Amino acid sequence: MPGNKKKQFRELNGKPIVSHVLERLINSKLLNHISLVLPKKQLDSVIIPRDSLVGVKVVEGGIDRKSSVENGLNALPVQVKWVVVHDGVRPFFTKDLLERCLLEAYHTGASLAALAISDTLKLSDERMDTIQTVPRKNIWSAQTPQVVRREILERAYIDFKGDNSEVTDESSLLEKIGVKSRIVISNKMNFKITTKDDLLLAEFYLRQENSFN
């Protein structure tokens, strides 16, 4: 998106996108504690609902996703056994999706929301000329929520302390220690707001939601 404002702080219906995400997580009534990981300069930029029955702790993020999630993990109370990681710019996940991710992780150790790829996939060269068509069978677009037993995620961080390779989601970190994540079928509404068009679509979805409430 144009401008210097980070995506999660762009306004959606008069408040930051991340506030919508936080409220939906709280209202799901499936979580007991939340680590709200924010950039150092924006630690006081999100209003925590006063009537929240969920403990919300604001945590300073790291230099990348991996370190930010680790900071949030370390801030959780010791009694927390299951960790849910969710992007601050995916405000339209459903309680049903979160519940299904939790149930699958309970049975398997780790899970993630994902969508099957429906488009034809092309591999190109640097000149943007096609090289080949990539088979899309068993190819998924990873989303969040991603749920994992706490001790497994902590082991992954211990084993790869000092590993500076890029980790774009928690399931890829778990794969490094041989842990598979069970896929939970998501839906197209659980999209990540990264462009101006995404924001326009989010505004439309929110209007549709509000019209039925």
C-alpha cells in the first residue's frame, strides 16, 4: 500500500485493521490469553477493550516474523499449552475456522488454515516468460490461524536459534524439525489485507457483515 503507515494500522470502518482482528479473537471465547505483538513505535496505538475477559498483553515485535512470534510466545503465561498464531491483517476469520484449527492441532500437534490452489500455476524466468506449468495437485495457499502445541513451537525455536533463514509462517519452522501441520480447509474471506484493492474488499465484507447484525 502507498504511504508509510503499516498495513495493520490502516483504518477499516474507522479503526485499525488489527483492532478488528483483536476484537474477533476476544469475541470467539476460545482463547484465554493474547500476546498482541506490535512494532516498538506503535505499542500504545491499539485500544484494548476494557470489558475483555481475555488477558491481553502488548508485546514489542522483533526484526522479522519469526522473532516477533517468539516474543509473543515468551510473553504468554506458563500455563498456556496451545498457541494460536494469527496475522494482524486477517480480520475475517470465523470462530468455526479457529475452532477447527484448535481441534485438529489437539489431535495432531499442529494445524494451519489453508486454501487449495484453483488457478493454473506458472513458473517464469526473470524476463517474465513462462518456463513451465506447475502441477497444482496437493498445493495449498497457507493462511492463519496456525495452531501448535507450545512445547513443539518452543523446541523449534531452540533448535533453530541463530538460524537467519527466512520463515514466512510457523508451519515452515515446524517442518525444519520434522513436525507436520494438519491442513484445515479455510475460505476466501480469510484473506490477508496487503493492497488497496484488498482494503476495498474488506470494507465491502464489513458492510455485508454489519447489514446482517
